[in-house]
Amino acid sequence: MGLKRGGLLLSLLVLPLYVPTLIFGAEIVKRGAAGMAVQVPLLLLAGITLGAAALLPFASALALRINLR
């Protein structure tokens, strides 16, 4: 990502990671406004968050290793 136009490339790579969060977040708001149960989309959103948190140290280490080469 050290390119001069790396911002555009980075946004294209990260954008698909935001889509599930937006979908489940909107579903939680929709169900909450309708008075329905919000547990299922909330648990799916929590699962995505915990999965990302579990993989974050490995991705950070890989990015640092690549940057140091």
C-alpha cells in the first residue's frame, strides 16, 4: 500500500469487509424499530466482530513483515 494511489486501492480492498456489518446493523435497527427480536442479527454481528478480532494480530504481523522487506 505504499503506492501514491494506494488510498483508492485500499478502499476497494476494505469495502467488501464493511458490507456484512452494514447489512446486519441495518437489520438490527429495522427489527428493533418494529419491536421484533434482535438476537439473531446481533449474534451474527458479534460473531463477525470476534472473528475479525481473532484474525487481526495475524494480519498485522503479516503487514509488518511485508513492510520490513
